[in-house]
Amino acid sequence: MTTTREDGSLYTNIDNGIATVEFGHPASNSFPAVLLERLEKEFDKLSEDDSVKVIVLKSEGDKAFCAGASFDELLAVENMEQGKVFFSGFAKVINAMRKCKKLVVGRIHGKTVGGGVGLAAACDYCFATEQAAIKLSELSIGIGPFVIAPAVERKMGVAALAELTLAAHDWKNAYWAQEKGLYARVFEKTDEMDKELQFFTEKLAGYNPEALFEMKKALWEGTEHWSTLLSERAAVSGELVLSEFTKNALAKFKK
């Protein structure tokens, strides 16, 4: 069952130390600003919840995992300040995932674009299906994946980031993403993935929570400046979205 709510939906279920956070939106699980803000706050809240040992991030339905930020809200940007606010949505979520005291495991069941790739990269470990192809199409509309680039580069390296961003019209399949380090495991079928995901997270939830926290800190060492960096990157994107090139590109998409 997928949500029909215009602002999307966000539900969290906690069972045996595993918090499953599920987001959804009728437009291919894309994110309006209000939903990104809710997800950011949910990570902050779960980070401080002693009953939670590990977090699973997933989305609704069986089609796209995430289509990135809301296209309607992108079209509505009229000035630099609005642009920075728009692009800060994913910046704040990625930073919340980075600072979260709990390990975050991604369940990527379908195609993911733009900011959705950033979410996958900000997870500490990702399970995916063969359908979980990825694309960074931002350059094709005159902007760039500047906000999510640090997360993608940290996980996949500069070469893979360049290949993804410069081939802005190309989908990369799930096995390519696994080879480059975005996904830890790829499965033919969703039910196979879910079975292994449950087994993996139950094991994680049984480990020493102090050791898990220290491991989380070690994995993210060297990213302490991201609060400033991602905000600066949002400002760059916010300026570019007002360019004549982007306005024309978005007008074509709108038609």
C-alpha cells in the first residue's frame, strides 16, 4: 500500500531493537521539504533512543526507491535564498544520518535518482535488489549533485562519482553500484533480500551497543566539517538553479 498524501508519509516501527523507518510519496517516493525535515528529526530522535540498536531505512511500494527531491518544489524556486533552502533538505538529512549514534542499514528495492543516491550513500550498509539501478541526472538540467557528492565520494570514490555525474543520462545497474561500494549485497528477489536483511539486523542488534557506536564514529571519521560543507554546497546549487540554462531545461521538463 502506497501513500496518496501530498506531503508524503513517514512511519517508524521499533521491534527487538531494530527501528524500521519507512518513507513514501505518490511521486515515485520523492521528497518534498516537509518530508525531508521529518526524516531529519526522526534520525535525531532515534539516535537518542536507548531501545534502538540499529536503524533500517526503506521506502514504500515495489517500484522506485527514491526519485530525489520534489520536482514541483524545484520548479517553484525563485531566488537564491529559496534555492539554498531547497537544496539544504538533503544536506540536513545526510548530516543527521552521519551524526546518528546508531548504524543505518539501507533497503534499496528499486531505482534511485539524485538525492536518493545520496541517502543510500549515507547509510552505513546497504542491501539492494537487481532493480536498484542508480542515476545522477543533475548536470542535464544545469545543476549538479553538489550536496550529495561528499557522501557518494566517501562511499564510492572520486572516479565513480565522476562516472555517475558526467554520464548524467545513464543508468548504472545494481551490480555496478555494488562493485563501486555503494551496495554491500545485491539480490535477485525482494523476499530474498528481506530475509537476509532481517538476519543481518538481528545479528547487529545483538552486538555490544558501545562497540557499534564506536564503529559508527570510526566509519565517519574525517567528516566533521560536513555541516558547513553541505550547507555551502546547497548555496552553490541554489545559485545554479536560477541560471538561464536551468530555467530553460526545467521548462522543457515541465512541458
